[in-house]
Amino acid sequence: MTRRCVCPGSYDPVTLGHADVVERAAALWDEVVVAVLHNPAKAGMFSPEERRKLLEDAVGHLPNVRVEVFANRLLVDVCTEVGAEAIIKGLRGDTDFAYELPMALMNRHLTGIETVFLPGDPRFAHISSSLIKEVARLGGDISGLVGDGVRDALLARLQTES
């Protein structure tokens, strides 16, 4: 039986911190489904398909990882659909834990699925997708915080917005 987990997120855009969590999950589970969760009511910088492509570039070297896009769905329903036994969430610190714990408890209440928290790599504890976009928008250097493909795509998108 294949042991499968889901690494959910909006990934707008994917950071090296995200990629690190996916890579570590891939070492623990037979298969990792990276679920790009999309809420059509919220405008992101990148479309869900662009996010999927950027993620595939970031984690495509991992043979047991696949990236899928899901819209307007509860995470527990995504997990049921793909046959996942666990949800993997990376934590940068206590603020992430305080935010993620109620969701983990609700997910377990709804379907019994467990959430596994992986401590983030300290090298990436200060980064988030929102902060990456803000720094890039204001001309800061985001090298070493996102992959080259994400950096190039983000800078190109900012060029078209201005």
C-alpha cells in the first residue's frame, strides 16, 4: 500500500522554504501530492497553472512528488480524493504553529486525517511568499530565497504590472 501525504498551500510563489518541506516529506512518504489550493475569490500574483509550473520546476527532480491544482475545495476533501493519510505543514515558528493548530484539529475532527508539522529550515524561517513579493516589488534582492525560475518569473510579472 502506498503511503501518501499532501503538502497544501497557495504557493504564490513557491519559496525555497516550501521546496525544503516538500523534499523532506518526500523522504518520509512513498508519494507526496503538492496541492496548489486556489480560491477564485482571491487574486494571486500567479495563476494556479503558473504556480503549478513553478512548483514542478522547484520539486520536479523528486520522483515521488506530483503537483496538482484544486479550487474551492476543503483540504480534507482533497486528501480523501488523492488517498492521503496525512497533511504535511512546515512551521517557521510559534506564530505558524498558533495559526496551523486549529486547522489541524478541525481537519482531524472532520475526517480523522492527521497533520504532521515539520520544523522549517532556519535558513528560510524569515521568508514567506507575501514577503518575497513585497521585497521584489520594492527592488530588493530575493536571490537565495526562491529558485532562479521563480525569481525570473516574479521580476517579469512585476515589470508588466508597472
